[in-house]
Amino acid sequence: TSFDDFKRLCRIRIEAEQKELSEGFVKPTEPFEKGGGFAMYFFGIDKKRGRLFSGYLSMVKGELITIYLEGIGVAPAEHVETFKTLVRGLKRK
């Protein structure tokens, strides 16, 4: 799998997130190389639904893993800490 393939998957995911928003935004990082693979983070808010979400896509050796956390009525700082814990806990071989 090439970096261009990974970027295409990221673009598709962000477009899907944007389609679900009623009033808000989704903000991705640029895809980047990491540990022999590729990765991208994104986060967003859907104000109308009170939804806060964060995601991490990681592709190593052709395997795509997505970590996605969504909360409704959750404090942003608590959401960010939970998300960081999930991403840090991902061990790739």
C-alpha cells in the first residue's frame, strides 16, 4: 500500500465525517509517515447534536486501524485525555 493509497482512504473518511455533520466541523491533520507506516489524526464538533469526536488512522504493512472516540455532553478536556490514552495504547508490530 502506498502513501497515496493511504491519503485516499483518509480523504474518504473525512468526507464521510463531513456528510454527517449537521452544524460543526471536522479538522484533519495532513497524513504523515510514522514507524514504517502512515498515520493521520482528525477531530471535530457537531454543535447541533452536542457531539465531540476524535479519530486516528494508522496503516502499517497494509493493515488499517482506526481509533474513533465520540462523546455527547462530555467535557472537551476529558475527551482529549481519553483519546490520547487510547492512541498511546496502540501497539503495532
